[in-house]
Amino acid sequence: MKKIALLLFVSCFVVLSSLNAQTRLKIGHIDSSELLLLMPERDSARTKLEAHARQLESQLTAMSSEFESKYQDFAAQQATMSELIKQTKTRELQELQSRIESFQQSAQEELETKEAELLNPILSKAKQAIEDVAKENGFTYILDVSSGALLYFEGENILPLVKRKLGL
């Protein structure tokens, strides 16, 4: 898929350059991963996300401890229990295990949502700064080299300009 996208990009580039031979294309590149690492808002978002993850982990640990305790009680007293009590306790343990699994899945989804909620404003800010720098400096294209799909590039690295724009 990346090869197809790169091929399309190169094809468009060749066609545009032949059609607009008199127009000079200005191509820049940036490593967006490096930019995001430099942004202080990212550290704050990561701290908030880690705190939220610790809360969820604490709740999961409590649920797991409850399960372990009930299971050990069941195992220790199983020989003296009537069949009805065994069935009830077994069903209770299965339901608790099911709740734990459901909580794990919900917690994972909640963490992903929280991460998106915290990172989207940072990504938007970085994207806007890149667009502003591109417009201010007359760039025709800005390529992101962080994806690793670009094997060769010749252009100007705009990371210093974007860092200056963001005050980093």
C-alpha cells in the first residue's frame, strides 16, 4: 500500500513538474516523530495518561485479588461443600472472572480513547505549525520522513522552522 502511494506521489510529481516546468517546486521534509517528542504538551499528556492507566490497573488488581481470595476459599472448603453450594460458588467465580475480562477490555478501549483525546490537540497544533511554515516559506510539498517509507529525499528540513514557530 505504501509502495502504491509512493508510486502515485512520484507519478503526480513527474506529471506536475513536466506541466509546470517554469514553476519551481520547493520541497521540504520533517520528522514529525521528532517534533512531537520536542513538544512539552506531549509530556503532560503522557503523565495524565499514565495516571489514568494506574487508576485502571489499581481497580483491576483489586478485582483480581478478590477473585484469588474467593478461589482459595472455594478450593480450601470444596471438600465439605454440598453440590448446590459448589455450583453456586463455581458460578460466582465464573461471573467474577467474566467481569474481570470485561473490565480489562473496557479499560483498554478507555485508555485508547483517552490517549486520542489528549494527543489530538497536540497533533493539530503541530500540523498547523507545519502548514504555517510551509505557506510562509513557499513550500510546495512537505514530506514526513518519520514513516520510513521515503528512501531518498532532496529538500529542506523544516523542523528548525517549525520548532521556532512553536517556540521550542
